[in-house]
Amino acid sequence: MICVAAYQAAPAQTIALRYQQIHTILSDADTRGVDIICFPEGFLTGYYASEDLTRKNSFHIHDIVFQQFLTDIRGYRVTIIMGFNERDGEFLFDSAAVIEQGKVLGVQRKHYRYHDFCQSGTEFLSFMSKGVCFSVIICLDSNYFEPSRLSALQGATILFVPACNKVAPTHAFAQRTPYYSHFVARAHENRCWLVAADWVWPNDGTEVCPGHTVIYNADGREVARSQEGIEDLVVIGIPQNQLFAQKGKRMHGSPDLWQKIVTYFI
């Protein structure tokens, strides 16, 4: 059994309070036996609509601030997927770090950019922790088939989706939907579990997010959902025999039809 969790919250306004918030939830996760926890998109640094604020609240993974953060959390057993604004030279990326006992296993960068001042990541990685192969598909990347498919082809059995769905009150995602068609598709077509962790944000007249934190099984069926409008930690145990490294026809389909698709794009 692998125990996974999705944390739904908005990051605190100051870095000191944010660290306190992170320590509190990591301690809770360890107490509850969670193996892998997914935080929302941009949680460590905050998620901003302007380049100035994003750049100001960003760091390189070798910066002293980030290295100190790794040192501070190395005592936790749980493997952490943490969204943050990454700076690499002059370039900005919307990224998520996979951290195991204070060590960075890798950094996944978002490809489908919401803000033009961020660069697109071009690689989709698979990670191994607690005996499980998984990938990280950041927010908007889950709307498109390539990121999840490239990850599943590497053997990913769980797709973790850090998200920030702060939208205008008139947007469709201002309300919880009965199901998320893109999550159903990504889980079913890749035979992967999908674990999405979203912000929650009260309606301030400009933006709102009720929290779209959910977990889908490898058949595309929703098996867990957060409570709307509040901080929440969704925890579920997944039997090892329901993690499918071998995808079968659901992902690979017919060799003859696959060749037609390949030929079409060539």
C-alpha cells in the first residue's frame, strides 16, 4: 500500500508563516503515514500574475534560501512535491521540486505557460520514491495529452498535479464541477492514478478558488475530493496491485493505427 495526500490551501503571506504552515502539514502527514504529499502550484513562493512579483519571489534551487529550506525539512519521512517559482539565470519557470528527506530528486517545469514571462519546460520526468514511479504534471499541463503520455511512457503510475485555479468569479472553475473531464481522460488513457492539489481562495471580488483538490483512480473514477472552500488534506491508500506500470492497449492501442498516426505526423 502506498499512501498519498493532496494538500489544499493558500500559502501564508510571509515566508516565515509559510514555512510554519509547511512544517505543520508535513508533521501531520508523517503522523498519518503519508508516503508522498503534493502541495499546490507555486505554494513555496506564492503564485503571481506579474513578472515583477514572480521574479522577486523566486529562487534557483542552489540558492542559500532554498538550501536552508531543504535542511529544515530533511527530518520528515514523507516525499514532498512542492510548487515554486524557479529562477535559472534570467529565465523564470513555473516549477515543482520533488524532495525526499531534504534532497531534491528533480525539478519538473511547466510546459503550457499561463504567463508569457515564464519559459516553457520541455522535458517530462519520472521519479522513483517509496518504490513507486510517478510524475508531476503542473496545472494547465494536465489539460493536454502529451505531458501525461510522455510521463506514462516512462512508467509513471501516479500523476501528481499541483494546481492554482484562482479565476475570475465568472469563470467556469469558480464553482466545483461534478467531475473533471481532463482528469478523467489523463487517468484513464494512461492507466495512472491522478492526485490534484489546488489552492483555496475566498471570493475577493476579483478572484476566487473553491479548491479543486481530487484523486482519480487508474480507471478515471473519482475516489476522493476535498471539502470546498477550506484548507484540507485529502489522504488515500493505493494498493500496490492497482499501480500499473504495464499500460497495455489502453495506452498503446493498435500497432497498425499507431503507425498511421506516426506516418501522419512525419
